[in-house]
Amino acid sequence: MQETQLSADELARDLNTRVIARRVIYLARTDSTNDVAKRLAENGEAEGAVVIADAQIAGRGRLGRTWLAPARSSLLMSFILRPPLAPREVTRVTMAVSLGACAAIRAETGLDARIKWPNDLLLDEKKFAGILAETQTLGDEVECVIVGVGINVNFRVASVVGIPAHATTLSDELGRAIPRAPLARAVFRGIDDFYARLCAGENLRAAWSAQLETLDRAVRAQSDAGIVEGIAEDVDDDGALLVRRDDGSLARLLAGDVTLRASN
């Protein structure tokens, strides 16, 4: 299912985006696109630049996990963003990026992509994509946010050692390969739309809540405050998950590792 390599020219063709992919930096192979984007941002790279690679040797997800994908099979990319937000609001960037990516997946494939709080994308409760946002602050201001997006596109999960069995890929779900460059351009446009709305001051909570697979479900969350179990009731404007414990108390989680549990 693997394709030929991508190219910056092909990825930037006819985008007409406002911010996202103003510059496309293509790498055949790298350690981590987030690390490359971080170095570029520190050297003054403009907002909206995207680093995209055909292979990563040190790709990572949240909580120090490794992100695995065969070379030339997936979309492995990182965006340099400089949102007008306070540090406590940066989770809203993940909201915008996940909404844009889901909209693009639905438009390009017809698959019903959903979001598992806080940063996983699911198809029929199987993970096919993840988002990793890393924030650099200067005092009380956000200097930049590096947002990594990994999307499993054209490979069989069963063929890659180390990928969880409950993961999936777009090609596994569709039964056919998907051209990666048009998909990447659609993702750029989708993220650009929601990021522009965020920067214009729009509250994305309602749109994000409507796409969350996590809400109204029994969950178990491992957070800095320890393990929280209960029903995921809602999210707030900053994307925090509100979990109603069995004793009736309400926990507010800004980050954590959430497992969806079977309801009794």
C-alpha cells in the first residue's frame, strides 16, 4: 500500500489557506517533526509553517509513547502556531486542530472520525490518529505552540510490531489505499479553518463537544491528581474534561490518559 514519497510542491498546491502551510518543509526522513519544528520556531520561523516527513525514527505521542508508522505510509507532520492565547488556554489549539483534521477525514473518505479526549482521533472507537501539542512560553505569554499530527493512512496495523491491536488505519477501514497528498491538503485546509476561527475569538467548545466520543461515557482517567473514575459529563471552554464521580463530586481534568469503560 505504500506510495512514492511526498513533495513540498505537491503538498502546497492550490491551498489558499490563511495561515496553515504558508511554508511546507518536506523531509524524507527525520527524528521527530515536532523537534524539527521546535528548532525552526526558535530561529524565527513564521507561523503556519508545517514540517512533514515520510519517515520518523523518533516520533512520539503523549506521555512519552512512541509513534510508529512504516515509511511512506502515513501523514507525519508538525505545525508552528503562535496563537493569541494565554498559557492556560492553549488546549484550545488542540481543539481546533482535532476539529479540522476530523472534518478533513470525513470530507475526503466519508469515514465518521470522532475525537477521544483529549487528543486521539477514532474510527469506530479504534485510534487512527493522534495530536501532540508542545507549548513554549515567555513569561505569561505563549511564544509558540508546536502541534504534531500523526495519521495512520496506508498500512495494515497487524503488519507493524508495536502498534496496539485496537488501533486502525484509513486504508484498513476503507479497504483501499488513499492518496496521501490530497488528504494532507484537505487536513491543512480543515485545520486552517478552525484555527482562524479560534484566533478570531470564536468559542469552539460546542463544536468540539459534539465530536467527542468520550462524553456521556464511563471513564477512568489517570491524571496528575491520581485516578479519577466516573461519567464524563462535559468539557469547558478551555477543553477540560468534567467527570462526575460516583460520590457526586465533579473533577476537572485539563490533561490525563483516559480509558473508555463499558457501562453497567
